[in-house]
Amino acid sequence: MFFAEVNLPDIIVVLLYVFATAYLGYLGYRGTKTTSDYLVAGRKVHPFVMSLSYGATFISTSAIVGFGGVAGLFGMSLLWLTFCNIFVGIFIAFIFLGEPTRRIGHRLDAHTFPELLGRRYQSTFIQVFAGLVIALFMPLYGSAVLIGGTEFITTAFGMDYNAALLIFAVLVATYVFFGGLKGVMYTDALQGVIMFAGMAILIIYTYVKVGGLVSGHQMLSDLKDLTPPTLTAIGHQGWTAMPQFGFGETKYNLWWIVVSTIVMGVGIGVLAQPQLAVRFMTVKSKRELNRAVGIGGVFILAMTGVAFTTGALSNAYFALHGPLFQGRVLKMVNADKQHALLQVMKKSPSGEWMDAIKETSKDGKALTNYVAAVKTDGDGKWLSVAKSTNELGVVREGVVIPAVLDKAQPFLPDAVGPNQPAQGRSISIVYAKGNSDQIIPTYIRLAMPKWFGLVFLLTLLAAAMSTLSSQFHTLGTAAGRDVFEKLFGGKTGGNSNRTIYIVRIAILLGLVLAVAVGYYAKKEQAVVSIIARATAIFFGLCASTFLPAFVGGIYSRRMTKAGAIASMLVGFCVSTFWLAFVKVPECTVIGLVKKSILATAPNWPVVDPLFIALPLSLLTVVVVSSFTRKSDEAHLDICFSSNKKNNETKI
Amino acid sequence: MLGIEDKWVALAYLLCIGSTLLCVVYGWLNWNRGGDEIKQEDVRWAAEEDKAEEKL
């Protein structure tokens, strides 16, 4: 726990941070506040401020804690996601989607993503449907960010998960309901600077601690024989290798999890994120988008690139510097490297060595850990703990960990009869107690200086806050402006008091839903972190439902209203069907089926819905648009004609 | 390569750095390109955006 050991310099650093944030927030409120204020006033904002505020809003605890932890478990293959984040999420998105979105959004006076789609295709149904999808599923993504912050609070303050979740949710609710919905550019930008500095310190410190760039990677490569058997069974080949590629056998599952869900699901899904598309509209000109590309690329590399590299390298750090485990060697995995399987043991107050035992429920969830007296054979030699299963299906077995024996003192001097206790260090997931979402918080707590841990905690919480407020802002406007006003507001746009009421109710319900997901997710902890899964589901669903209609809509005059509607319905229905009946573990958590309907066909249950739904939705838009009626030419001219043709007046 | 066992992971590592450099070079070369004029449609949009925000 940090708080027990905090001293004066630590407090000073934290106070400086808090005051700087508060001061910049005050400056922001006193002067111009939001991007639209800048546009109205025609003032200039430095592209650094714009880009950093953008980055801080979109990178949150989900990317750093959730996906960083997944990299700690699966390794550096996750860097393909960083590549997609930079190349697809920044380069392609800013250069090819940014300007058309901004231009068409302004010309059609669209202020939300559903409104952009609805007005482009002149369809109330599209706007309402898109609004509903966002309002219903945004809490899932919100829960991912919420869990990320909660995991960090539990580690930092040694607090119970549920209590931390509740406290964090109350903080977020207070922030959102007392005017935190408007992004204050300078506070966001300060958060961006701190995040950048924090991540830079993190990667430099990590590389130094593992012996440098090449040596650190080499050390991580050398740990591959310590990969847990449950992971090697699904294709894990070490932390600097891609999982085994193929199709049709369980040993290829990990490749499909990493590539289809994590890399493609999130990497491509980012293109159709409602919050991102709306941000393009708040940018003043194409020039600002051009300028933001370079800064955005560096920022994303510093965020996800560092988080994933650090997550993977944390294994090498823990193997070199982690707290020691003591126990007895069950098997030497590699005698040259002193890699072994260790039965963890603890000394009782009376000085006797006891075996660490764990109990797991029949569906693989951890139940209890305790110590028990060691059993010995006739010669006094320690026997391994026999694995047993009781009538309820609870499995009882010894706590066995992969370990690198301590170089200075691999075996303890106090032999017990013929037995020689040993000591060594293990890999990240062991220190994180089997929960990949705990890898980054645990690494920060154990490896980094205290002051850094505190600032990093505050920064992550602030980053989570800014992302959550933008998520709930999008949710609220989707429910109020896109669904309620369109369905019940009439032509005048509806009663604004009632809309405000709907927006607040929607935000509150969304928050409650996000907390509920956070609460139940903890109970359903699966192989891949819940943070990564929830994020991937939302990103994949958005891409399958919106991407063809969105990209086609801003680029092509040939896209028709019928084509867009059909594509959105196909993308949404196929995605949700795949999630509810095929994808593991999502389908069993949703509960409509007890196991995947493709459970007997290896790999299919881990293929991401995006892989199936996006091609189908794309095909649908092309086919249906080719034989249905285009929008009228006058409308298409407003959307696509050049500025000169439109005869706009410059000011 | 770089102590990374698998060439596909090493490629991802290098592509991350390469794509960042691509972004930086693009941003630098186009720093003053793309126009910076505010049009009526932009101002109208921003005024409406402020009204929509006020509702929240």
C-alpha cells in the first residue's frame, strides 16, 4: 500500500500536480473553454494543446491498465495493436476520415455521430437506431475504464474491489453531474503532458532495470520455458513471439484471441468510434488535423506502445527483481537458466515449512488459498501435494509457480532432513494473483518509486475521468438528442426541459449499468482481462454496425439510405448473434446458451464478431446500394461539392 | 532481432516506431497546408454546438 509509506517529498509532488491541474482548469473556465468556443471566437489554439487534450480524452485506464496487463500475459505480440492504433487510428483516421467528417458534419449541422449518419442519409431511423446502439452499449466501454481505475485504486490503497468500484463510481457521477461533461482543453492537455512524462519515465526506468533494450528483450525471450501450461496449450510461445498460427485446433486459440479480438477488433474498431468522429467535427480546419497527426502519433506510441512493452517486460523485471518466493523445486525446467517449477511454501510461526494450497471451483474460478502441513514419505522426504476434487467439483492442489531461482542464493541453507528449500522469482501474472488487469498496477507499486506511483495513480484516474465524461456525454446526447427528440420531439426539436431530464436519466442508468458490469465482471474473470474484452466488444460492435455506412457516407455519392440501413442492421445483428451464441466466454456470460454453439469446432468460439460481421456488413452496403435509389442531387451537392461551388463566405 | 525472438514481433516493434515517424514527417511537411479559414458553416455549427452543450 502506498499510503503507509508516503513521506514529505511524495506529498509535495502530488500537491504540485493537484494545484497545477486546478489552476489550469480555472484558467480554462475563466477564458474560452471548449473547442466550439474557439471556433466561435475565431481564436487560435496551439496544435500541441489540441492534440494532447485529444489524446488524454481517448487514452484511458482501459488502454494502459487493461491492455498493458494483457501484454504482460500474452507478450509483445500486442504491439501489432499499437501499430494499428498509430497507423489506422491516427494516420488513416486523421488524414482520410477527419476532413470529410468535419466538412460534412458542419454543412449538415450535425452534432452527434448518429446525427451525422442520419442527416447524410436523410433518415430518422438511422439516427435513432445508431443512438440506441450507442446508448445501450456505451456502458460496456464505460465499465472497462471504470474497472481499470478501480483495479489501480485497490492496489494503491489495499482496498476491497467492490468498495473501490463504488467510491470511483460516486466520484465519476459527481464529476459528470456537476458540469464535468465539457472538456476543458488546458486541463486535458496538462493531463496529456503528465501522462506523456509518466509513460516516458516508465519505459526508461523499465529498460534500465532489465539491462537495456536488447538485453531486456533477450531476457524476456529467455523466459519462454516458464510460460504457464494453460497458456502453452492455447498457443503461447513466449513473450517475444507470436502465438502459434493455424486453424482447427485448440493450440491456435491464442492467435485468434490476440489477432482477431485485440489487434483487429480494437485496431479497426477505432475508426467508427462515435466520440472520435465527433472530435473531428470540433476541429477548426484541415490544417489542424494535419498538425495533429504528428503529435497524435507520438502520443499514442508513448501511451499504448509503452504500456504494452512495459507490460511484457514486467515479466523480465519480476524475474530479476521481484519479491522472492520460497518453496521446493518440483522440477528443473532449464538447469542452465535455473528455471524451475516451485511448490510455494511458507514457514509457520513455529518454524515449520508448510505447503501453500489453493482451491478452485469447477469452472476455474479461484476460491481460497491456505497453508497445510507437508506430507512426507518414510525417509522424511517432502511429498508433492496430491490434486483432489471434492463432490462439489472444487479442485484442491498445491500452489505451483514457474520461477527463476535466485542467483545469489538459489537454495536456503537450513535443509530439513533430505529436503532443500529453494527461493526464486516468478512472472508477472503470478505477482498479479492470476488477474491480468492487476499486472500494471502491481508493477507500478512494486517497481517504481513511491512518488511516481502516486502521480501515476492520479494521472490514470484523471485520464479515466476525462474519458468517462466523454463516454457519458456521448451516451447522454445519443439518448436525448438522437433518440428522444427524434422520436418524441416533433419538428421543432422537442421540449428542451424534457430532453435534459432524459439525458440525465440516461447518464445515470448508463453509470449504474457500467458499475453493475464492473461488479459482475470481477466474478467472471476469464483468461483475457475483462477490460480488454469489454473494450473490444464495443469497438467491434461499432465497427461492424457503423463503419461501412460512415466511411461510404462521407466518401461516396453512390451510397444509398437503404444500403446504409441494411448494412447497419446486418452488422449489428451478426455481431450480437455471434456474441450471444458463439463467442467464448461472452456467450456463457450472457447466458442464452450454456456453451458456444460452435464449441466442438476449435477456434471458431474465439474468433471475434468483427471478423464475421464487418465483411458481411460491407458486402450488404455494396449490394443494396447498387440497386436502390440515391439521395437527391441537391442534398449530395451540399455534402460533397467543393467550397467554391458552395459559395461559402470566408470570415 | 533486437533481442526479440520472433521476426513478426520484431516487425511490429519496428512498425510502431516507423508509423510514428511517418506521422511526424507527415505532420511536419503539412504543418501549414490544408487551409485555416473559418467559413460561415463552421461558425454556424459552433454556435449550434454551444447551444446543444448548454442543454447538458
